[in-house]
Amino acid sequence: MRDLIRKEGKAVVALSGGTDSSLLCFMVHKILGGKSHAVTACSEFLIHDERRIVGKIVKRYGIPHTFLSFSLLGNDDVRKNPPDRCYHCKKAIFNQLRRYAGEHGFTVVFDGTNTDDREEERPGILALRELNIRSPFVEAGLGKAEIIEIALSEGLEELIRPSNSCLATRISVHTPITEGVLRMVEKAEEYIRGMGFPVVRVRYHNPNTARIELPRSEIPKLFSLDLSSCISRVLKEIGFKRISVDIDGYLAGCESILLQRDFNSS
């Protein structure tokens, strides 16, 4: 993978703040130095806390970086939230990144997709292919587990964190995405995290219904500590009319691999 990166010469790296893109950004900067530049798409879908984390990462490791601001809600194919919304969203974002790369003399745009990201689950991957976006982890045959092991071997434990996809993924399909709905979801998740639940998703269903997803092991805590009434009250103040908890729970890539790793080492 290092040879692949080195061969490209000058690269823009799409940095979201997640484990995959953060490690890739670190590696590309380590190999190419000043010939690489990290770019973060700064749209209505970016969670405020993710922006803070990105800023912390690039400052800590001295990585040249730009927040590229633009609107996605002006794109009807995104705003109307069809089943393939992710495809249109990725295409809009990476068109902006390709334009930035071309205007600043970079020859390639890298992203942190890995072999565990399946196209049938993430239609945005098709947009990356159409735009000739390079995914070094995929080309090197690396999945999430290998990426975490590389981060650990480099002493980059702080880059290993639960995945936190963009806010648009919280909105049920065919429900139009608005600035107001996005901010409701963001405020709700921020409050619940502050109550001691670091991994949480608040899914928005019309009309103004919140479906809270927590890791299954955390669900009893929600009720045993009588936090449910507080959460219900605050989410209704934010604008939700009905609040439910998904009893199937939430578990995704980074968390499940870390749990398995801890189990195997115990």
C-alpha cells in the first residue's frame, strides 16, 4: 500500500474523522509529506463534534488541511432522500473534492473505503468508482480489522473510535431532509451521549418520531437508571413528538471488531 501511495506523487485525502479516513490521512502524510493535503467536506450533514475531532487530528499530526464548505440540500436528488441518496450525496461531495484537487495541482483523490464496505450496503461506493476516486485500503485488500491493527501498531489508538456516519443516514427513506430535522437529530444524539451513552443513533421517522438505537448491552442502563424520562422530556423539547427505543440495539463495524478483539485476548 505504501508503494501505491508513493507512486501517485500528490494526493488529496478525504478526511471525515472516522478511523479509516484518519489512519489513511496519517499514512499518506507520513509518506508524501507536503505533497498531500487532507480535505473535509463541510456540509449540512457534518456533525459539529466530528468537525472538532478532525481539527484536533490534523493539528496533532501537522497535516495540511482544508474544510471545504458547500451545501448538499440544494441538490434535489439528495434532499428528497430516495433509496440511493447515498450515491447522489457521495457524487456531489467527491465532485467538489476532485475540483479542489485539480485547482491545487493534486493528481489523485484518496478515500478510506475498505474491503468490508460492501457496495450493496453503501451505494456511494459506485459514485467513487465513477469518479475514479482511489481507495488504497481496498486496493491493498485491507478490511476494518487490519486497519485497526495497523493503527495500534503505529501507536494511534486515539484514531480508533466508533463509526459515526453522516446525519443524513438517520432520516428514514423518502422523508425529505431539511436543516431543521438534521439539527433535531444532532441535538438529540449530543444530549444522549452526554448522559453516558457514547454510541447512539437517533433515527428520524415522519412525523417527528425518534427511534433511539443503543448497543444492546446499554439498553438496560437506560431504564435501570431511570434516564428514559429525562431523555423523553429533552427530546420533546427539541421537537420530537414520539420517542421509542429499538430493542434490537445498535452494533456496527468498529465497535464489533473491538469487542471481538477484546474477547479473543481475554
